[in-house]
Amino acid sequence: MPTHIHKHQWIYVVVQDPETNPQYLGQHDDQNDISFVPIFLEKEDALMCINLMARDKDKKYEVQAVMYEELTDHAATGGFHIYILNKNGEVVEKIEPTKN
């Protein structure tokens, strides 16, 4: 378990096309060549950082709360890492998810 996450914890993610084809918004760490899903421990932090993320301007995005364990299954299946970000968009912790 990551150091900043507790069992059965709600975290916040940005969801692309929430009403028609909901998907977690992934990003790419070019320096390390890693695809990741940015997550936040506070909703306000996610809202502050949404404009810092690479995204398609023609799609709708919203911040949603999800259980951490639910996200890890999706991220592991898709080959994504999980990065916990703070309100400034800085990486607090990098996580390589495994399926539950």
C-alpha cells in the first residue's frame, strides 16, 4: 500500500467524457517514458490542477471521487502507473499498481 493512501480511501481523479464514455484522464511522463493516471487526495487540489494537464479541448472533463482500489485495477489493466499529485501539480508519490 502506498504511504499516502489508506485502505478503502477515496481519491480524486479527472474523468474524460463523464456522461458518454467515462475514462480516467491519463498523462505521459516524457522524461521517464511512463504513462500514468494523476490522482489527488483532495478535490480542491484536482480542480486547481485540471488546467495543467494535457487534454483534448473538445472533450468535457470533471473531477470525480473513486475508491483507490477501483482505480488500481483499471490502471494495472491499462499499463498505467499512478502518480499522487499535490495542489501545485508536483508528484508526491509514484505507484506501480497491481490488480487486487
